[in-house]
Amino acid sequence: MVSGIDKYFQIAPCFRDEDARADRAPGEFYQLDMEMAFATQEDVFEVMERVMYDTFQTFSNKKVAEYPFPRITYKDAMLKYGSDKPDLRNPLIIEDVTDIFQTIEFNAFKDKTVRAIAVPDVSNQSRKFFDNMVSFATEECGAKGLAWIKLLEDNTLQGSIAKFIDEEHKTKLKEKLGLKSNGAIFLMADKENAVSKLAGDIRKELGNRLGLIDKNVFKFCWIVDFPMYELSDEGKIEFSHNPFSMPQGGLEALENKKPLEILAYQYDIVCNGIELSSGAVRNHDPELMVKAFEVAGYSKEVIEEKFRALFNAFQYGAPPHAGIAPGVDRMIMLLAEEENIRGVIAFPMNSKAQDLLMGAPGTATEEQLKDVHIKLEK
């Protein structure tokens, strides 16, 4: 962008020091990379939505949801879906019911954030279904418990905490969650971050066990308005996503807002619960970049030393620019209906980043190490 090339599109091999996951190969992957000068977030969305829609239409017989894709803020995603990678094929929505339970005498929920998931119809489910969901929460998710109530046809409640809920609170729950006869509510409580993750896991499991997820469609969405900063476990302000992103509100926001209130022009594109890419409007202003790093505790000297190429280039004047780079392997994994990304990679590495076919990495000899000026202390 600084050199005057106003846009580029490429399929690029990438190397990144990351652990393996079902949807991530360790260290190495391919990405569909694009960057555009004088571009906004919406410009990136417009280009990428057409690429994604046409690609998935061409290489799959499944239905592809039309664009423009839904935009969901990070805050809403964590509340309604318990994840910043929501699977929109699942119709279940998480609701916050903390206010209702503040006046209910149930000690397990006292002074905690309470989340609820309403399931419209459980008329075909036995008591074992509910017991199995409780076991899943405690054994698989590490939760202390999972509460549930079911609304019977005679308007009475049945379930593990039914005796704690009087008529007034039952009415409030029915109104807020749209609960009708033969419907059920699953309830969980903890600190906000912990309960969000738990609710997301329960939502996903309910969708699978109840057969609510449409397997014949690709549903995309954008997650937007990520927080620029977050608190570390030690209570330190640190970057929550990409440190080179443009903060919303620019320099004024960095100087006048509390760090945890600052949002960034960062976005993820998600398909069927799989994050295909993160992208951002880039921070192209060196003064603004210095201030953004200062908020996270880094001095100007650190930027000049660690990110010299970028910082020096921006001194010559950089245009506003934005981009994104979806993972090609992940796209193919979805199109091929594979559960693990290794199923679509020719020579996949294991979780230790070893290529077992090639026997790589191998042992380096002393002579080889000497050639590249590496000395091992044994």
C-alpha cells in the first residue's frame, strides 16, 4: 500500500506458530489474501461476500445463504450464541436472565450472571435426556451444574429448580423467553466470561442432540466491533485481537476513552460455526500506532525496534487500507464436509507439527547448525 500498489489478491502459503486444532493445521496453511487502499470495512465485506457466495455455490450442492451476510457485534455474539464463531444453522438463542433471578431465593445463582436457553418443544424427550445434558455440562464442560425446567400442558413447571420459581417469576420467564407448553429452559450461572462459554457449549450440544441444525445449508456471518483491548489474567491491559488495527474513534478514543471501552475496526467471517478469517482496517498512522501501543504498556522505542519495517514505511505516508485473508484449507474442509482439516491436506502434520510420512523435522547435524550460526547448549 505504501509503495503505491493500491490493491492485491493472492493465494499465499503462510507459516505461523500456532497449536493444532480440528480446524487448524500446525504452522502451515494457505490463505486467500486481499488488501485494498482507500478501503473501508464495508468495501472488504462487499468484495469478500461475492467471492464466498460464488465459491460455495460453485463447489457444493448445498444451499448458500444470500448476501449481504448478517453483521453481529462481538458483544451480541457472546451473549446470544456464547461464541464469536456462531453457527447460525442452530436456531437456539441464549438470553440473559440475571435480573429475573436476582429476586429468586436460589443460592446457586446468587450474585452470578445467569443465562438461559429456551427449547420450544421437548415433548418427545424423556427425563434421561435432561439428565444426560446435566452430565454433559458437568463432565465435558467442567460446569458445577446445569438447571432446567419444563412447562407442562397444565401450565405447571417440572424440573430441577421448579420449586424455587413462583407464579410471578414463571410469568416473567415465559414472557422473556417465549416459553410455551412442552417447552423447556436450560439455566446456568457463573462469572460472565465463564457462563458465556458454558452457554455456548450447551447451545451447540442441544442443537446437535435435538437435530435442530440444517446440514444442507451454508450460513455466513460477520462478527464486528471487537474490543481493542482486554484484561490479562494478571489484570494488565493488552491487545485482544490484532494490535495493528484501527481503533474506532481514532486518536481521540485512545486519549479520552477507557481502554476496555475502545472498539476496533476488526472483523471475522464465520461459516457454520467455523471462523474462516480475521481481517481489519489497518492502523496506517504512525502517531496513532504509537499511542495504541502505549495504552498496552509498550514504549515508542519498542515499536521502532520490533516493528521497524512497518513503522519506517509509514513515515513516508500510507493510505488508509483494509484487508482479510480467509483460510483456503478451512473453506475446502467445509465444502468436503470433513470434521478435521487434516482430511483435506495432502501431507498433514500431527499435533506436534511432525510430518510422519516424510519423517520431518529430522535431526540437524553439528555441521548444519554451524552453517546457520546456531549453537546448542546441552
